[in-house]
Amino acid sequence: MANSIGEQFRVTSFGESHGPAIGVVIDGIPAGIEVDEKFIQSMLEKRKPGQSAITTQRKEDDFFEIVSGVFEGKSTGAPICFIILNLDQQSKDYSALKNIYRPGHADYTYQKKYGIRDYNGGGRSSARITAGWVAAGALAMLYLKKVSNIQIEAIVSSVYNIALPKPYDQYNWGSIENPVRCPDKVTAEKMEALIEEMKQTKDSVGGTIACRILNTPVGLGEPVFNKLNADLAHAMLNINAVKGIQFGSGFESAQLKGSENNDTIDGNTNHDGGITGGISNGRPIEFELAFKPASSIGRPQNMLNTDGSIESINIEGRHDPCVLPRAIAIVEAMAAIVTADHFMRNLKFVQ
Amino acid sequence: MANSIGEQFRVTSFGESHGPAIGVVIDGIPAGIEVDEKFIQSMLEKRKPGQSAITTQRKEDDFFEIVSGVFEGKSTGAPICFIILNLDQQSKDYSALKNIYRPGHADYTYQKKYGIRDYNGGGRSSARITAGWVAAGALAMLYLKKVSNIQIEAIVSSVYNIALPKPYDQYNWGSIENPVRCPDKVTAEKMEALIEEMKQTKDSVGGTIACRILNTPVGLGEPVFNKLNADLAHAMLNINAVKGIQFGSGFESAQLKGSENNDTIDGNTNHDGGITGGISNGRPIEFELAFKPASSIGRPQNMLNTDGSIESINIEGRHDPCVLPRAIAIVEAMAAIVTADHFMRNLKFVQ
Amino acid sequence: MANSIGEQFRVTSFGESHGPAIGVVIDGIPAGIEVDEKFIQSMLEKRKPGQSAITTQRKEDDFFEIVSGVFEGKSTGAPICFIILNLDQQSKDYSALKNIYRPGHADYTYQKKYGIRDYNGGGRSSARITAGWVAAGALAMLYLKKVSNIQIEAIVSSVYNIALPKPYDQYNWGSIENPVRCPDKVTAEKMEALIEEMKQTKDSVGGTIACRILNTPVGLGEPVFNKLNADLAHAMLNINAVKGIQFGSGFESAQLKGSENNDTIDGNTNHDGGITGGISNGRPIEFELAFKPASSIGRPQNMLNTDGSIESINIEGRHDPCVLPRAIAIVEAMAAIVTADHFMRNLKFVQ
Amino acid sequence: MANSIGEQFRVTSFGESHGPAIGVVIDGIPAGIEVDEKFIQSMLEKRKPGQSAITTQRKEDDFFEIVSGVFEGKSTGAPICFIILNLDQQSKDYSALKNIYRPGHADYTYQKKYGIRDYNGGGRSSARITAGWVAAGALAMLYLKKVSNIQIEAIVSSVYNIALPKPYDQYNWGSIENPVRCPDKVTAEKMEALIEEMKQTKDSVGGTIACRILNTPVGLGEPVFNKLNADLAHAMLNINAVKGIQFGSGFESAQLKGSENNDTIDGNTNHDGGITGGISNGRPIEFELAFKPASSIGRPQNMLNTDGSIESINIEGRHDPCVLPRAIAIVEAMAAIVTADHFMRNLKFVQ
């Protein structure tokens, strides 16, 4: 179904940007998992708007509430529903967008597909929906923590033309304290300056995020049609603005010979990105994502009107000049959802 | 489930490289579709080994048989089962591979996941399995032909360091007569020479395949978790050797500003690759895939033995020096499967 | 997944009896359906406690709220989430039930399966959860009303040893004004008196509910594993206290000869209950359900304690002496969910 | 999908009565299960036609072949495909049935749903398809045998008006040597005589089958929408000719008071049929099925012609006067498929 992801750890998303609330129902979580609310909230903080000078200045507090599935702090085996109220849903008048299709946004495609569209703040297509995914991913992390040593980490590896020098594993991914979430201080500062410039010039920039999943057992992933890389790609390409993914050496591998690309036994290479034949091979799972620049920019653009005419319009608002720092939480969450799902699917093979 | 793909047009795969047969069961195909056997066979010919000097010289005839679901040449609404006999299943002795994990192959991961492994020609992990996918994809194309004008085409866009000059749409994709399946004659000849060289030097090369889906209606794709790009990525990343995918400008978009990357209304740009907010927007759907070089090469390589020791082994056999020309059929087939599935899913919204 | 039902019209349930709220997420509803809140509320009224002298005197107001998927009164194609707050969640102290397994209830099985149990009012296993199903079913009815003439009706056909005289189609099912919801006034009064007696004697009674689905097109139902009768049976057996189902002549058919049981062409018989080979045949779909008597009775019963000892306990509370009058709404709702789902699944075969 | 059943142990069925073969693909079976071919064949023998004087005298040998998923006698984790060739597919001319809708059969409903119909021997709607289910069920039994003590047994409990005296557990279900498969010799002989009479008079009779699942752990079944009873009901109602199911006391419970029906702690009663709140409670799981009499009888009947006229026709052929003895194998197989599926689903809750 359109709004669910996962087979055994299954997340169903609902809600619109400016409805009363957004949320998720998580089905398949075993009983007895401690639902650490502080941890879940901390993941939401990583994603929330207004967290630094280089993100949108919209204020959304993104407090989540547990509606079901938790009893005395632990999961019961019943579906867990998290809800995040849309506290500022009434704060803005979107009627100016009622008859306009913003470029790069889903306005036009939603209208044509459904014949009706909640135009307030993007409605169902808004990236706000991902707050629910992050809460679900945080729960997946709590599950993984309980049953494994698996660790999931993502970093901003490039912004526009500023790239973090490779290899990425020379950096400490775990304790990034800059607002860009790039692990190299010097690179991060350049990125920050660039994003600040975009804010001033009312433009936006894209970039790449690298993600790794450490300490997976050999065996996650189900050939032939639910290969771990296929399911990760599926999850990631569902994230707003993601336009590409590569595992291990990815597009570079396409320019290598077999004799160069086959990983050596000593573990010194990881061209395959930790997945062989669709199954985790015990090395770090590594992939990188391409994010297009945010489509919302504060400059006049030609836009199609619902009546077929073209208008040059400037969409006012507090836009993100670069979504990548906030998207780190979403990438980690989606990676956790897929990993938890495959961890469960793999259980029957290890009895 | 591990061996099924699609929701309403659903393909279930079975079989091993050297068992009696491989096959697929296709569920969800409406009644009344003409099952053009010649067309299906022609797609299998595009994928089959031994079709030219630059593919593996293994002979596999890949004739398919209809087991069910077709009556007097038409689909009945019952599941269609296609079977392809493994005619040369006894032709080779694979016992030398019994105790060895070939680099880049799924030998090690299967063994660790399942504790048992059909080592004959790769067993379940063999790319031979994709012959069934191609037959299913051909059926998807017949369905699409009946209900729409949708057209699916793929080309080899690079091999190793030889890249087809962009933009790709300057070429005629439809009638490629060279064995590499690259639409530019000059580039194709360079690629062919390189692949021939790999064959001589017992090495292999990777490359990229570009695919486009033309004439889709606006509206294919289901947000938020079955975005059309997410489902295409999922399908493609299930293809053996695929390590990356990008839609539209993909990783290049990551280096653009919003003011550069937003597609213009005049239709002159297609940075989004024909999909906005997860839904087809009416422009050509365009994506590109990274294939790693074939892992099987005729050179000695260090391999892990099942007893934990390391051996330098030369895997004899008739390997593909470059899988891309044959993979064209697989990419087109998987694209057709996803497109047919989403075409069906979209039906209830256009009544 | 445990908490979802349906393939194309898919309902996901969440919540516990005494948590903050219960609810449902409905995925797959097409855009443009008018979400008539009054009608949905009226279905909830049919199910709610305290509606007459012969139901439990617990007061639950069961007002539903739309969280998502509706814009200006119409469905948008996004998932619809309904929530019903548990307003009186704090009203009672259930700690006496913490260590006891009530007979006939899911206390013991939940505890053994999950190792943890929300014992407040039955938690996840409470029939209160079905309020969400009723709201989802009401939405299914609104969908069916928009796209068809299909009509769904249920009646109480027996209570304990008081049976409505057959054939049931001699009665007017549509406008039942007695609290038992049995269409024959005389029978209804006897049933009411009996239920009143049960209330006095602190016992309970079971019975049967007959349901029919009128005006279905020929063609609903998917052989071989999603026959319409199979999916209806699945839905109905998920209702608390249902222990059996029969279609058409059901268990009576088992005592007939083929020459007696085959339905005649003139339409005068309906032994098959409107479904042949798993597909609706155009005659009324008819089935009947066996409900066991409510397990909660106000008399001392021997119960197993969590420490393994046996205690004679009297569970205080305002129990339903007979659940059938309120269950009518649940049966109709589940029938509507299955019918809507199969209506959608059948669409691709009628283009 | 229409042709698949089960979530983690998933069976996909394909084939028509008179096509080249019927079969199943079983996905989700863990690696390392010994695939005992003799046992599987023995289950097929229990179902096959012509096995005794009281079944149809059609000869179908029903030998199955393993196409995939088994290596050196053991499952590999890959999907297992079984095929049963339709050896006598050419033996009969069905063209007389081309334009006629047989009463009680799916001829009319298939034609109206799909607009096309394989009329040879019932095509996809033929009970012959269940041979594949039986092979899949036999595999489920082999899995259950490996991981549990669960035992599944079914008996014929009534034929027409001849009923096996209750309680059923006074009989030895395990070693029934009469052709009716009723465990009481005297009753069996009466049934046999009746069936013989039907054969002579070219009529047919229905009846009931009782099934029990012994030694299940507490905990199988997933509330709220995949209750074990709901999934068993779903599986059973997919069997051709089944028109009803009841668990434990079933329709009798509907005529009891709560004080009579609640199961006692001592284990002396089993009104709930071993399932409480949708979860196995450790007592024997018990249910009973109503089979309508076989629709095919060798007497003239009025039938609808595809041109709308009515004809009195006598369908020649070697019909089953009573399908129940052969259906025992199907009931046991479907029970095993559901039980294996829920056994797997329950694994993550017992780690």
C-alpha cells in the first residue's frame, strides 16, 4: 500500500502538513522493547526546523505522543501509534498557492492524479510527514539496540561543489557538533558559509549524504527480490528530494575492471559496500545519496496556473536553503526501519 | 516475500541455475491480453548467452513454455506460469567450487545465511534466474501495449571509461543494431573493442545503462512509500551487479542550485527525470544504472575456502567480459514490471 | 500484518481500551469520496455502549475525529486516520485484574504470547477496538454508495434458544426499531425479555447474526485464495466472540443431496449464498455468524492466577448480557470493508 | 494476491485442470528442512481420484516433481516449486461444456468476471488445483515436524444424515483404514453404503469434516486481524465446496449461557476450540467444516446456455458421489499451511 513500508517491521504513515496531526502506526514490534521517549525525541530534534541558523526559521516543536502499544514504558506487541500535533497549522494563509503549481513540488502531479489537493504547506507531499518516519526509525533503533550491536550513522558528504575529502572512514562520524553535520570541521565551515550565502541570495543547494550501517551480521537481505540493497534503495528514494543512490563504489565501480573491483579477502576494500548478492557480508554497509536542491526558493519563478496560464511568482516563506543537515535524521531513520525489518525476517534462518 | 515483486502485477520467481528449470508465476494479469509468444521469445533472445562474440559463449537456448493462465492465446485472469528448462544442467562439473567462496559472488553470504548452498553455477544467486524476469517483463510490455502507449527503452551509456556523449536523447534508441546496444556507432565500436580486449585478457568491465519510459500518463506512483522512483530503484537494485541508480540529473543535481535545477515549464529541461513527488509528471522517465564489472574473471584470485584457508584459484569457464549488452533486456523487463504494476494501481483513481 | 486487513482498501487498527485513544488508518480510498461525518457517527452510535436498557450501562461517547486524508469534506487519496478518544480511561481501577486470567478472555493467551499485558479493560483485546473498525466500515459504505448500489444489512437471527422463524427474507431488514435489532416484533420481544433476565441473573447469552449483501455485481472475489467467502469469513472470525460462519445453506447443505442443493436457474433458491466458486454470482450474498455468550459475567468463577493458583472471583462491572444487538454494526462494517476491497480489486477486470 | 496464501510461509498456486501441469511455489521455507518425497507423495495419494470404489474412477496419477529449492534432499531457503503434470489432459472432449454454465460450478461467475474461460474440466476452478495445495501442506507438515510436536488430523464426521456420534475424541483419529476416513467402523460402513447408493442413483451427498491441531504452543495467532481462527477460516473457505466453519462448540455456543460456555480451568471443556482472543491457548484446536454435495451429478439438470437459453443437460463423466474422503487431505494440508505460517510469525516473540 502507498503509505506503508516494511514487511515484518511495518510502518504506516498518515497526516498532512497542516491537518491536526501527523503520525505513524508501527506494526510488528515485539513485546518487551523499552520505548525510550527521550531518545525518540532527540531524533526528532535532529530533524526539526529552526534548529540552527542555516535551517528554515519556521518553528515546529515536534513533540510526539504515544497513543498505543506501550504499557509501563515497554512495547506490548500491539501496534505502536505515535502522533505529532501540527501546532501551528493555522498560522499561515496558503490560499495564494491554491491555483498555482510550484516547480519541483508535487502540486501538479497530485492534482492530476487525485483531482483534489490539500495545498496548505504541501499537504500530504510535505517533508513534514517525515517527522513521523523519524519517530518510527528511532523505535527501530531501540529494537536493534536491544537485539544487536548494529549502529547506523549518516553524514553530509557534500554540499553543492564542496565535497568532504575521501575516504570518509578517516573521520569520526559519531560526534558531529557543527550544524551542517559534516564530520570534517574545515569542510563543514565552508559548507555552512555557502548555505548562509544561499539564504541571503534566496536560493538553495543540493548535496550528498553518506550512510553506513555497522556491525550487521552476515545474512541480512532476502534474494532475489528483497535484496538488502534493493530495500534500502526503495526506502531512501522515498525521501523527498533524493534523486540517486549508490552502494560501495557505486558509479565508480562502473569504471573499474573486475580485477580491480572484486573485494579482497583481507577486508581492506569494500567496493561492494557490505552487500554481496543482496545479503549483508559482514563489512560495513555503505551507501551515498544524491539530494536535489530544495525546490522552494524565494525568487520569482515561472509557474503554471491551474487555469493553464503562466505566472512569475515569488513564493514567500521561511525555506530551507539546504535540507541536508536536517535530512540526516531521516536517512538514519529509514535505514533503521529497513535494517530492523530484515533483522526480523532473518530470524527464522538462524534458529 | 523474498521471491515476489509487485503489488497488483506480481511476479514470483523460482528456480536455480542448474536445477531442472527456472520460471515465474505472474499474478494479477487481467483476462483478455494476447500472449504473443514470439515477442516474449524475442526478449529472451536479447538476454540469452552466446548471442554475439562479446558475450559469454555458453549456449543456453532459453525457450520458454506456458504452463498456465493462457487459453487460446489469451490470458484468462488466472496466474500465468512460464518455465524455461535448464537444458544443459548436467554439462559441467562444479564440484571444484563446492568448498570455495568466489569473490564478488553470493557464495559466502548464502552459505552463512542459509547454512547450505547449491554451488552449481551459482544456484539461486545466478543471473540465469533473470531469464524468468525477462519473460515476465515481456508480458508486462504486452499488457502495457494493450492499455497504453507506454514505451520502454534502455541503452548502454558507458563501458568502463568509454562514455556515450550526452545528451542521450540525440540518439535513436529504438533500432540499435550493434552487439553492445549503444546507440552511437562510433562509441559502440570503441566499447566493442574494449570488451574484446577484456575477453583476451580474461578480465571484465562494468558500465552504465540508461533507461527511459515514454508516454506515461501523469499519475503513476503512490506517495508516500511507493513512489514510482522508489519502486523503480527497488526493482533495479535487485538486478545482479547493479550498484547504483540516479533519476534525471541525479548526482549532478546534488551539485546544482535550486534556481538551476527546478524544471522549467516549457518542458525543455528534465532534471527531475519525469517524476515529481514520486509521481510521473508526463515528461520522459529517465534513470541510469551503475553496473559493477562481472565478478567472474578467468584469472587467479585469492579466495576464501570453506575451511577458512585462502587459496589462489582460477575459475575456468566461459564468462561474460561485460554483462551490459545482455542486461539491457533485464532492465527493460524490470521497468515494465514496475510500470505495469503502477498502471494497475492507478486505475482506481481515474474512474 | 497483525493489525491490518484488506489489500486495496486496507484498514490498520491501533489502540487499547484504556489508552488515550483508539483509531484506524484507512489506505487505498480513492480521492473525491464525500466523507459524511454524520453517517459515520450514526454507525458508531449503533455500536456504542449504553444505547438501550439491554446493553451495558457503561457510558462511552465514541465521538470520532478526522486526523488526515480529508480536505474540504472529501477524501484526497491520502490515508484517512480516524481517532476516537477514550474519554473515561481513568474512571476505573483494574488493578484487581492484574494477576488474574479471566475465563474466555484473551488474558492468558496474551500474557503467554507477549510476556506483558495491558490488563486495563482488556487492553488491546477489548471489543472497544471495534469502534475503529465501525468507523472504517462506515467509510467503506460511503465509497460503495458512490460507486455502486451495494447494500449491506445485518439482523439478529437468534438469541440463545429463541430463533427468528425462517425464511429471513420475509422480514423488512431495513427499518428495525427495537433494541435487539431482530426484524420480527414478536421474536424481538421474547429476545429482549430473555436478555433482561440474563441481566438480572448476572449471566449472558450468545446467538446468531445474519448478514446479507445486496446488489453486488457478478464478479467480486478472487479465486483461488481470496475467494469472496474466504475473505468474508476471515473478516468475521476476527470479530470478538464469533465462533462460526456459514454461507447460504451452510451446515444444512451438508445434509443435502446434490440434486437438492444445486441452485435452480430461476433464482428461487440460494443455497450457495450468492457466491459460486468464490465469486459473487449476482444473487444476495447471505451468511450467518455464531456468537458465543459474552465471557464477562457477574458471577463468581474459578480463575487461574498468574502465580498458578486458582481463585473464585466475581468480576464486577457493567457487562453486556448479550453482545449481539451492538455487534450488528461491527458485522455490517466488516462486510463493507471486504466488499469495498473486492470491488476495487475487481476494477481491472472490467475496463 | 488472488493466488497466494500465507505471510511468512507463503504458497502461490498456478495451473488449470487440463493444462500441461499444475503446481505451487512455496516461499519462506527455512533452509535445512529435509524434503521427504515419500511423505509428500503419500499425502497426494490420500487426495487422488480413483483410490477406492467410492471415489471418482478417473485415473490421475498425481506424481509431483521438485523444480527448485531443494539441494541434496534439503531445502536451501530458495523458493520450492512443485509441479504435477496433467498426464491425461487430452483424454476427453469438453467442447460440449463450452457454451453451458453448470449449476453450482464457477462456469458462470468466471465467464462474467473474466470474459473468457477455460472450460476444460473446470480449468482454474477445478478441485484438481488442490493437489498442489496438498503438496505444499505436506511440506508445511515436514517443517512443523522439524520444529515442533504439532500434529494435524482430520476425519469425516458426517455424510448427509449419517453423523459420527460425539464426542469425537473418543475415537482413534490416527489410523483410519476405511475408505470413508471416518474413525468409527460402524458409522463408516453406513456412510460407505450411502455413498455407494449415490453412485448408483447418480446423485451426490455433502457432509462435515472435523479437524484438530494438537500440541500447539500457547501463542499462535496474531490479534487483531490475523487471529488464528480467522486465518484458518480463510484457508478452509477457499477449499471448493466448503460452505461453513465452526470452532469448538461453534453454533452450539450460540445457544449457551456464559456460565455454561466459559471453559473451565481443569481443561475438561473446550468450547473455545483451543483458541481464545484469536491466539492458541494450548488446548487442542478443533474446528468443523460443512461441505455442500458435489455439484456434478449424472442427472439431467436445467442449465443456462451462454446464449441465454435454458437446456436440460446430463453431464456425463466419472463424478465423485461424495468428495469428503478425498478432501481430508486438503483440509489437513491447509491447516498445516496456516499453522506453519503462524509458527514462523510467532518466532520473534519468543526469542
